[in-house]
Amino acid sequence: MSPSVPHPPFTVLDVGGTTLRIADYDPTTGTLSRTLRMPVDGMARDPDAPVPVLQQRVVEQLAREVEAHGGAPRAVGVAFAGPITAGGLVLAAPTVWGGRGEPLPLGGLLTERLGVPVTVVNDLTAAAWRYADTEEQPFCLITISSGIGNKVFRGGEVLLDADGHGGELGHWTYDTSPGAPLCDCGGRGHLGAIASGRGVLAAVRRAAVADGAGFAASLLAAAGQGRPERVDNHAVASAVRAGDPFTTAVLRTTVTPLAQAITSVFTSIGICRYILMGGFALAVGERYRQLLVSELTRLGCFGLDADAVDAMVSLGASDDDHGLIGVGRLLGARLPAPAEQVVR
């Protein structure tokens, strides 16, 4: 029997507000190789450039990096930080090129330029696909980082409409008061403004000003040299992991609205599995998961005891490969396998 020729890998990209990552994804083994990272040619590098200029630069950079990566990919997958329609139309990219600008047909532009199929999906949609092969039941993936987002995976797909709507728990309004925390989108009182890493840090600094004695007695005082404005998320996560009462109490107040949002997902569509990811949640680690489980149990919405709720919530992988692996798995699920080639 003559040996078969290996199927060419997919080229996968993960585009965030500051960093672009590119790699090969082997759909047979589910592994990444030749992973590279570089700054994105977006607003982080040139904040004064007009949105159309930044859009053009980003498209050019993605095409250039795929071509330079080489290897004749069978297809290209892009996990992108922004709302995406089913046709690969980027509706907005506030962290990549700022503002809203005109919707950008990123999938079509890259397909035309590269001459191979290009699939573009939201980065959290891609991340959900990472767990599609390992989760035995429908699940909700939640990211707690600089913002908050979620995606529900059920029936072999992420639940979105054709215009990309869905998975935006971070913009659920929790606090309707006029002075509620300001969200990056311009709204007030959104879950992301309260319970994200940024939201938690702001809450900690407010609490430090309001309770000077409590702050002075906490682990944060030394980390911030006695000044609340010098405390950062690294110090917050470290203090919670170390069991600091002051910092943990503040974090608990931000976990409560997140728990309420999760109970709304459960009561509306019956999702019984929740995976936590994102830089802030994973930095706090197991203690964050425990606090969330405690709040979910206290709310009692699941109608389950603490042990049952505990089994429903887990931490995701602690690497930053979610988008790359996920969009690779999505391509593997959606594209037909090439015909087997045999060396004669």
C-alpha cells in the first residue's frame, strides 16, 4: 500500500484588540503548531487613524500574515473580537479599529485575496467550539476579562441568529441608577461594567476610599503602597487567592449580578453546564468558581443543592489558545474532508 499524503492543515488566526496570533491547526490531531504572535495594526498602534484606514490596514495585515505563514492551507479560520454575521460581515470592532464604522465583509475580502475559503467568527464563538468535542451536554461558555461575554453551544452549533445576535450577557443592564458604572459601549449599569475585571477593579478602588481602615488592613494596601489608585487586577487576584477578607467581600458583590445573569440563562433555556474563562476569572482561579457557586446556590434558582450546582460550573483551560483551537475545530466540522490522496 502506498503511503497517503497528509491533509494540509488549516491556518487559524485570533485577532484581538492588541495582539494577532496565527498558527497551523491539524484537524486530525486537534493540535496547533508554528504559532506566532504580533501586534495588530489597529487602534492600539495608531489611535488617531480614521476607522476606514485602520480597517484597510487590518485586512492587509491578516492577508499578508497568512501568505507569509505559507504551507498552502486548505482553509483559513479567523476568530475576531467583534460581532460577526453568519456571512463573515464584521459589524463592529471597538477594540480593533474603534468606533463602529461601516460593516466590513472581512470573510469575503480575505477569500478573494487568498484564493481559499475563509471563515470569520466572533472570538468567543470560536472559543465555544474548543469545548464542543469534550462536553457531553449543551453548555454556556462565559468569559470574565476586561469585559464579559457568553456563548451557548447546543445542538451542534453556537446559538446565534444570522446577524450575529446572542451571547452578550455583558450588556445586560443590571443597575438602572443614573450613577451606575459606565460600560465601554456607552451604556450604564451593564453586567460587564460591574463584574468584569475592570468592573471589579473599579469596585475595589471605590471600596478602598469608602472604607479606609478596611483597605489599610488588607493585602491590597501594601500592593498599592497605601494608595487605592495604584491597586491593579494582579493585586486583586492575588489577594483573593490568599483569602484576604476585604478584597473577597468586594469581589462577592460583583459575582452576585453574574450569578443572577446565569440563572436567567438556566431558567430561560435550561442550560445546566457553565464553563468560565477569561483573564480575570482564571487569574483568581478556583476561588472565583467557588464564590460563583456559592451565589448560585444562595439564589436557589436551580432548585439544586450546593453539590449539584458545584458540578455544573468549571474553569476553562488556562492557556490563550481558545480562539485558535476553536476556529480550527469549527472548520473541521463545517468543511468536507478532502479526498484521500495516495503517493504512487
